[in-house]
Amino acid sequence: MSRSSVRVAFAILCLSACARVGTSGGSGGGAGDGTSGGAGSAAAGAGGSPGSPLGFAGATATTGGAAGAGGAADSNCGLQSFDLMRKPAEVLLLLDRSASMQDPPSGATATTSKWDLVVPAVSEVITATNTALSWGFKTFPEGEGSECAAGSVTAKIDVPIADGNAAMVTAAVMATGPMGNGTPTADAVNAAVAYLKTRPVDHPRYILLATDGEPSCPTPSTTARTNAVAAITAAATAGFHTFVVGVATTKASATMVLNEMAVAGLEPRPDLNPAATRFFLANTKDELVNSLKVITGQIPNCLFPLATPPPDPDNIAVKVSAVKAPKDPTHQDGWDYAAADHSAVAVYGSWCTMIQTSAANMVQIIYGCPDIIIP
């Protein structure tokens, strides 16, 4: 699905009981006309909608603000309605190029290396999602020096994130070889976060970590594992969720830490069985392609960045075609905040399916003012 064909009517409604209601604009900002806030400024009046305040491209106001909603930001609870084209999510592929990727999968009868499984699979999915996602690419560890050397992870980005750059990313992946020494996962994730922080904030941004085993840097390995989970947790807190793909991983300790990393990244495999593998396991090319297609299918269509966090995070409603979706912290079928600072909402399960198809074309986020319950 192309970006230009994805259009969602999106509204944010704060209950009008929270506004100072009047019959004319006056100095408090009159009835908005969709481009300004009456006598108040476009930024302060309820009808003001300059630019694209919700983090999407092509935003245009379709309705004005509530009549007489005051100009002060703390009392602005009018209605804003936008006809939007959502910007694509940005994904930085963080690819483990350690020498262990030269080995075949444990227990495999074929001699195909893990690297030769992952590279075609990653390239196929990046190409297939070129119009839905904006991809970037970084490898780790860098160079072929000593294990856990200070220079094994730098700020270098092999291919910066850009629209429609699948060919460039796949060419860079194909030109890379598994010649690195050690697996400095924590440093690589920290470098990825530093780069993503330089990107425009109106795009949802993700890390896709593909690795064949457990972190090994810094030594000892127990410290490396702890640091990797902590780095991914910090990335999620900063607003960057991490999808973890374990390539042909069968070692028990590696499985344990990759599960921990996947949960910490806030994008584990959807499975109600707590004993199930939580990262995306791929022992063959086809399994990896399917895993990545699941991942990329979750990103573009059901995440909604918010212009401002709600005044009461526990008092909002998410409606899909006027039907109220339940809040679901398990991310199975409903909605939940997609960022710790309440700056985005994600919709899951059947509700997301409705958004992705013609079954729904309206998503509403309703802000309730403090102490006023949304009916």
C-alpha cells in the first residue's frame, strides 16, 4: 500500500465541558474556521491547525474548533478534525556481522551459513516494504579488530534513513560480510538511539535488531547481557521500540537473553503463552522472511503520534469508526500507549485490522479533561 493511498480522518476531541464556552470569539478565540483560532492565535485558539501538529504529512483541518474555546492552552478543549496522510514509520536495521554468522545453524543438515540465510531474507522484506517504511542500516561490530575494542561501534550509519531507499539498503547489506569480532549489542543499540534522536520527531521510529546469539561485549558475558537489556529498555523509554530477530539461535542462554531483549523492546512476538519464545526466531530463510513480514506489517498503519500528551492519561478514549476500543496493555486486541511519555497511541488486533482495511476510515482520540469522565 503506498503512502499516498493511506488517508485517515483523525480527530482529537477534548470534552467541551472543560472549555470556557462563549458565543463569540472575543479575546478568548472565537469559533475556529479550520485555519485560525478566531480572534485568538492559530496556536492558541481551538480552531488553529497550522502545519501538521499530529506528526503526519498532508494535514488539513476539516472542521473548526468549538465555539468560544478559550485562547489559553490549559483551557483549550475544543474539537479539531484533520484529514491526514500518515508518514511512514522509520526503521533502522541493526545487523550483527560477527564472525559466528559464518557458521551454519546448530543442528542443521545443510551447510548454508546463518549469514547466507539472513541476508537474502532481509533484502527481500526491505524491498517488499519500500513504499510503506523508510529504512536505514547499521552494522556491528565495525572493522575486524580485537574483540570488544573501543572502535568496534561508532556513530557511523552505513545507510541513513530515507524514503524509497530499499535498493541502497539492500546493496549495502549484500556488500557486507560477517567478519566482525565479538557482539557489542548494548553499544550498537545506544548508537542507534543516538542516531534516531536526530531524525524528525513526527515519524514513528524503530530499531530492528537481527543477531544470531547472545551479546559478548563488554566482558564478562553476564555483564554484556545485562547491558544489552538495559540499552534496549532505555531505547523504549526514549520512544524507540526494538524488534528482536534471533537468527538460528538454539543456545539456552542466548534464547533467554533474546527473550529478555524482546520484552524490553516492547515489541515481543504476540503469544499468550508466557513460556513461548518472545523474539522472532528464524532458523530458515522462509521463517525469517515471514517474521520480518509480521514485523513490518505491524508498523505503518496503526500507530498515531499525538500532538500533545493528554491532560489525564487515564481518561482518554480511542474510537475506530465511532466504536470505542478497549485499552489492552497485552497488545492483543485494543489500544495502548506506544510511548512512556504518552505521546503516541497504538492500536492492535482486530481494531488494527479495521484501520488497515476499508472496514474503517475514522480514528478518534478523545481527551477527557481531569476529573471529567468520558461518556
